[in-house]
Amino acid sequence: MTEMRERIIVALDTDAHTALALARTLQGKVEWLKVGMTLYYAEGPEIVTKLREMGFKIFVDLKLNDIPHQVEGAAREISRLGASMFTVHAAGGRAMMEAAVKGACESSQECGLDTPDVIAVTVLTSIHDDDLAAIGVGGSSAAQVERLAKLAREAGVQGVVCSPLEAARMRELLGLEALVVTPGVRPAGSDAGDQSRIATPAQAVAAGASHLVIGRPITGSDEPGAAVDRIVSEG
């Protein structure tokens, strides 16, 4: 059984100096770090390499969404960095997701690296049903998550990103081997921040999440390592 510590992906949404300091604090506490848009766009691909050299698995969360040719090229470059996982938007369509998988497989083989998992973002955890209606998407967020997850499965990606509230359905729909990555995870008593569809770490795992993306409850703590330990003990 996968331990809670192996499931946690710490989101480093900050500058390189702070991110590297946090990473040093978290060595031996977690296996995974997330490099999202804030950090990647500020520091470039070198930050992925630096964090990998510290012994972490890196989840590159850029939510690629463009024409298939562009996404294939981006997937190739991310794979060359040695990332273990990266995201695309399922709303970009089947052909785009297939292109991401193709680029990741071919590039990693050329470089002699492990092929990263391609994870399809369904509906952002900050989105309400009213937000979907405003952009012309009918039905509930849960229905849209399911619709996009089915499309992602057809495209051959390795899993999805969804809120913890949809994790159980994703596990049922995609099977035991699929990755179900859940942001919107907050330890008991934590501020929800800008997340709308949230759960505690234990609730998310019980629902079927394979990985938990947790940022501010850990990175905003005076003792990030101790914050991880508390989350592990709660799980």
C-alpha cells in the first residue's frame, strides 16, 4: 500500500530562491515537488533540473493547451528535463492529448530517460458550476469532469487531475492503475484559500486519489517538514 508521504506533491508556487530553500527543508520528507506556472515562468526549465538533482520527482504543472503540434513539442522539451509527470488540459481535445503522449514517449526514449506520465486536467478546483455556465458549458462540474476523463482515457494519458470530490468516480471510471491527482487538498482546520471543491488528505485518499497536491498548508508553515509530518499522521 502506498504511504501518505509518497502521495504528497508539494506545490512550490514561488521564486527559485524560496523554492530551493523549501526543497532542502523537505528532503527526506516527501518524494514529489510540483513546478507550476509561477515558478517555471520565473526561473525557466533549469529549476526542474536543480530540483531533480536534489533527489525529487518533479511534477511539471503547466497545463498545456494548444494545437497538437505545439503541445507535442512542449511535451518533448518537458520530457528532456527528466520530469516524472506533467499536465495537459483535457479540454484541448483528444488529438492534442495524443500528441502530448507521443512527444513524451519519443523524447524520453531518445534521451534514455523514464517516460513521464501525462495527466489530463479536467475542471479546475477553483471552478463552480456557475463558472462553467458562464463559459457555455452545460451541466455540473462533476458531469464535465466525467466527460473529459472519458476523452482523456481514449487519448491514452496515464491519469487525470480532478478535485477530491470527483476522485471516487474517476477511480471507478478509469480503473485501479490510473493516476488520480487531486489538488484542493487541505488538512483539517486549514483555510480553503481560492479552492472551491476541497477535502482533507485522508478523505482524498479514501476516495481514490493516488497523489495529493498540497501547497500553502506546507510551504506557508514556519516548519514545512513538521507540517508534512502532521499531514502524514492525520492520514
